[in-house]
Amino acid sequence: MKQLIIAFSALFLFACQNVVDKAVLAAWEKVGVEKRDVLVDRVEDAKESQEEAQEQFSSALEQFSTLINFDGGELQDVYENLKDQYEASESSAKRVTGRIDKVESVADALFDEWQEELGNYSKENLRRESERQLKETQRKYNSLLKAMRKAEAKMPPILAALQDNVLYLKHNLNASAVGALQGEFGDIKKEIDLLIKEMNSAINESNQFIESIQG
């Protein structure tokens, strides 16, 4: 029952966000800003959030490295720093997801409008050319979205691993606890390296998409 309530709550929140976003897009159009321009801006924002996430997860990895190489001093301070890095990484991941969602929202609205307006052409050759452009833009967009979502999916397992280590250290602030966590570093480093690679791919896709839609 609880899971059902959570699912319905998430669905309701998503629906509300969509309604709000449609109102925002309508307001922009009233002042002459088209959905295409909003899409470009949101892809830029999503790319920026991914670049920030790369830096943040790298910073968290660096702090974890400091922990496992701990050699005297205040272990409480090291723990607090790692906890801060985990929380900052969690916030960064949420920002990435939110911005990708906004990209998807305006892209869906743009493509729906574009498809609907194909029926307004009086000249068949112009309609066919516009339809060709629509399909090509959708193809490039789908490739972009796939790359962004693939990179996004790498973050939750890393966050879960970081959280586990923070929680373990919280209740075991001693040198033996640090030793127990040393084996975790290699796995987390591997996952963060893969995340950065996937995000670089998504960032490259973003640049190509922006160039194609502005050209």
C-alpha cells in the first residue's frame, strides 16, 4: 500500500510539473521566445549540470582517497568532509535529473507542435521538407536523450556506495574502520571513472545537437 501511495504521489508531482512547464513555455512564446530556443537553453543547462557533476563526484572520490590514506589526525574531520562530499554529490545528481527532465518536457512539446503544424502547409514540397527536418531533429534528440539518461543512471549506485561508507564510518570512527573501507575505494573509483566517461559522451552529444538545431 505504501509503495502504491509513493507511486501515485510521484505521478501526481510529475503531472503538476508538466502543467507548470506548459504554462512557462506559453508565457515565453507570448514574448517571442520559441520552444526551439528554450530547448537549446535547456540542453545547455543540462550540459552544465553534468560538467558540475563530474567535478563534484571527482571531488568526492578525492575525499574518499584522503580517508583511506588516513594517517593520524582528527578522523572526525575526515568523516565530516566525506559526509559533506556525499551530500553535495546527491544534490548535484538531483540537479542533473531535474535539468534532463526539463529538456525532455520542452522537446516533447516542440515535437508535438511541429507534427501538428505539418497539416497546415498548402504546398506539399514544403510539408515534406519540414517533415524530413522533424524526423532528423527527433533522431538527433533521441540520441542525445539516451546519452544523458545513460550517464544519469550511473549516479544512484555511486551515491548508494558513498552513503554506505559514510554511514559505516559514522558509527565506527577508528583506524580499523578505515582499513575495512579500503577495499571499497577501487570499486567506487571504477564507477566514477565510468560516470565521467558517460557524461563526456553526453556532453559531446549536447554540443552536436545544439550545433545542428542552431544551424
